[in-house]
Amino acid sequence: MVQKLPTQFCSKYSDVLHESMELKLRNGYILPVQFDVVKCELKGVLWFFKDLELEGGEILLFEYFGRFKFNVYIIGRNGSEINYPDKLHCLQHRSSGIVTLYDAGWRFIIFRPAGSGIFDDVDPPAAFINRCGFALPKRITYVLRNGKKFIGTYKSQTCRFSGFNSMFEILGGHTVLDVRGFLFTYNGTKEVFITAFDSQCNEIVFPGTPLCMDSTGSYPLLGTYFQITVETKHMLDDCFVVDIPKDYKDLFDEWDNFQCIIIYSELTCWRLLIRKRDDYHCATIEDGWRKMRDDLALIVGNISVFECPIQSYDQFKIRVLPPDEGNGHMNTNAISEAHNDLKTNSISSAMTSRRVTFPVSCNIDKIYQFGASKSDTGNRRIENPLDACNMHPYGQSFRKEPTGRCSDGLLTIDYIGMNLNVLLISHKC
């Protein structure tokens, strides 16, 4: 028996899919299959249907995670993910695993006809509520597949999710015209992940990144970042583990011991598996590096900068700097010197001016201006660098943190010197 895969999916991944693949269920069931790249078919799936006693009408979700494995999720005829049977393939000599809400979330799917308009509410299947209703909070953070997040609610009295108008405001109504199905995955905390499918059952990756402009013209604030300088060892065929420098320990503290993060670059995204090593106070990329490296055509000396919005430590935009432009990143020696001057000198004796600029090739589009007094904790982003010197530096981009320090997510201001005017040029989204 063969299982046909969408042609567009095969065309996109034919160069990385193997002839011998595995289908893996959440309960540990693994079935070896053969992939025919010419016919775009999986061969040998009959055992899969027999072992699981599928009746027809179920939906099989194939998630390609890299290498030779498909994770398979089964959506029942009621629209909710099924309770997986306590059964393994006959060649497996061990017990099946217990499937819980917290190990990989729980899913339901809704379909919409062509030309459907904007909606604000979604009523999940009763089977999904029976499984997950006890854990659903009132305040929900929805996560789109381009990393954008928006806030909504779950109303336990009506068993209804609300707040999806914000999704259309972020993406623009025209962007979702081709969507025929929405898959919702609840991970057991406060987040619901939204995946869209077209009429050919291919996943739709919405354009943009977590840090790009919404359809309303607004930008999210940058939360934090980490960066990796590509070395010779990172280019080897057997390079699976990549160290993340210890300089970003504050970010590591926000991650789980095993953390999946999503990396975005325009219309492409990758999933990286991060392992936090508490014994060495560092973190490493355990899986996903080679695929991302090859897709981006990284070379030795490239600096990969991973940036995430505020309070979104699992969704990152990537920027790749050529080896000779590494000093164009916002965390430069010059900025470090400026911060040190401000911290070690008194308000009255702090330096009177400092200007930090970067090469034009860094794709400049914003300037951050610091004010002229200790009370000026704001300063705004100036869209046109040429107008920077003619505009008053007061604004609202820098906000008070609970610690009393001021930050816009890019920089944290500990002290503001009298008559201090620092210009920081950053990059386009």
C-alpha cells in the first residue's frame, strides 16, 4: 500500500528526503517505509493502517523534522487528535509510551470554504475540550508560524477561543485567502500554536519574521539575541552539535533544558533543538544546524545573529553578517565603551558626546537617540537617519523595567549623562 504526498512538499524537500524513512507516532510506534521521490509516494504503510485500526475519515499530519523521520499525528473524524492506542509495530520489542498533553501538545483542526471572511471566535471539538479544558487559561497567547504572537482568550463557559481578529490585523486579510484549514496545537501552558494549510494539504508559512512590520505598520520591540560565528568545524558533514557562547546566560535561563526554537528568514523557517547544559553553564544546538546552514549557504566567518521579540524566547529572526561586517551588530565595542563610561563616571563627569556609526552596507534604517538629561529615559526611533540631528530626542521607546532600569529591548540604560547624545544605528527588519 502506498501513501501519496503533496507534490509541492516533495519538490521542496526531495533533496533532503531519504529513500528509507520512518513514521513515528507519539506513543513510540515506529514504522519503516520507503520513499519514492519520482512518484512522490510512501510505500509500505499498510501495516500502519492495520495496526492502528483506522476506519477512514481520519486526518494524518506528517511533520518532517529532518534527516529520515516523519512525526505523524492522527486527527480523528471529530476534528480532535485521537487517544493513541497502547500498541507498537510487531518488530518493536518494548512497551509503548504514555502520551500526555505536556510532551508534544494536543491538536484540533477546523476547515473553512474558499472565500471565507474574517472570524474572531473558534469553537474547538468537544473531544479536545474533554482532553485539555482543565488546563486552558483564560488568557491565551496565540503563535503563528512566522513567529508572530497575539493575545486572545478562552471562555470556559462557552468552550470558545476568541481574539482572532488580531491575526488578520497582523497578517492582512488577503494573506489568508488561500487557507482551507487551521490546525491549533495547545502545549499545556498558555500558548496555542496556529498552523495553516492550503487546498492541496501543504502547510502555508506566512511571510515575515517575528520582528518584521505587521500589516498595521507597527513593529514589535526587540527582546534579546544571541550570535554564533561560523567556524571551520561548523561546516563539516558530521557537525550536529554547535556551541552557543556563554555570553548569553540570561537567555539560557529562559529556556527549558531541552528547548525547541524556531528560526525565521523571510519565507523560510527552521527548527533548532537546544540543550541547556547546567553543568557547564552553556547551551548547544543539538539538531537542525546543518539544514539551516546549508539553506543559508553560510561560510566560515559569517556571524549569524538570532534576535527575538520581548517575552518570546522561542521565536527568532536570523540575520547573517559577512565576515567583514561583524562589527555592525548593535553590541559593538564602541557601545560597550559608552556603557562603561556611563557606569563608572558620575552624572556630571560623564562624557559629553559619543557617536556610533556602522558601514552603509549594514542596511541602515533606524537611529536611536539618547536624551540630554537623567530624566530623559525615552528617546524615539527615528526612521530617517538624515533627519536625526534636527529632531528632538525625547520619546517613548525606552520603558521602565521592574528593576527600575530603562530598556527598549535593544539596550538597557543604567545612567544618562548630562548633555549626552549617543546615536545608535541599527538594521532593517
